[in-house]
Amino acid sequence: MDYISALVPPVVMATFFTILIVTIVKSQGGPNKTKEDAYVDAALARVEGGPQSPAAAAASGGTSTATAADSD
């Protein structure tokens, strides 16, 4: 009977893991898919594009292109 007590925990964990994966797959898409995609696209655009205007650069602590040698 040791083999039953050894097999029960992995079988229970595998069952719950399968239920979790099925739930995640079924919850993808739906009415909020476009809204979620828009948030991800906006975040990626911010990361890849950097600040879009000088005001945005100043607000985000962006660096100036002027150097100490330019100020002489």
C-alpha cells in the first residue's frame, strides 16, 4: 500500500495543475481581449520608443544632449 500513498500527491497535483491550465486557456480572449491588448501595446511602445516629446523627457528625468564642453 506504500505505492498508493506515494502516487496520490502527484496525481492530485497533476489534476489541479490541469484544471488551472484549462481555466487559464478558457479565460483568454473574450470581450476584454482588445482592451488588454491595447494596454500591452501601449506599454511596449513606451519601452521601445522612449519619451515622445521634450516635456515627457523632462518629466521622466531624461538626460540632456548638451555636455559641459558645449556650455563654454
